[in-house]
Amino acid sequence: MAMIDVDTAVYNPASVFTKPEEIIEDAKITLTKAQKILALKTWKYDIQLRRIAEEENMHSGSNGDDTALEEKIMTLLNTLEPPIAH
């Protein structure tokens, strides 16, 4: 297996992982908990940018599955950093 750059995995996770669950499973690379959280947040941010581009009639390359993908990412983020109860 080829070495995967940690920075690429964290700051461009969709280029390294085929699905968000792989970030948690460490199937391709070992990341710290903080790096996993950052990678998931980065992926979520990228989805939000695509959504904004679509709203502004700019072709974003969105495949239509972004809502489900974003929901999965939020579930995984809640697993890594549960919301604080008030």
C-alpha cells in the first residue's frame, strides 16, 4: 500500500477516502482523534461550498448525494465529539 500524506488526508479527505466511515476506521492511514475530527469537518465544509456554488448557479460537480453524505459526517462527528448537554 502506498504511503498517504496525513495533510492530504486531513485537508482533502475526499481525495483519500471513498466514504467518511473510512476516516474513523483508519483503513488507509492512522490519524489522531483531532485529525479525524478536522478531516470530517473539512469534508463537511467542502459539501457546504458545493451547495453554495449550486445556489449561485455555478457548476460545482455535486453528485446529488451531498445531503446524505453530510448527515453521515455529522453522525460520525457526534460520535467523536458528542454535543455538550446543557
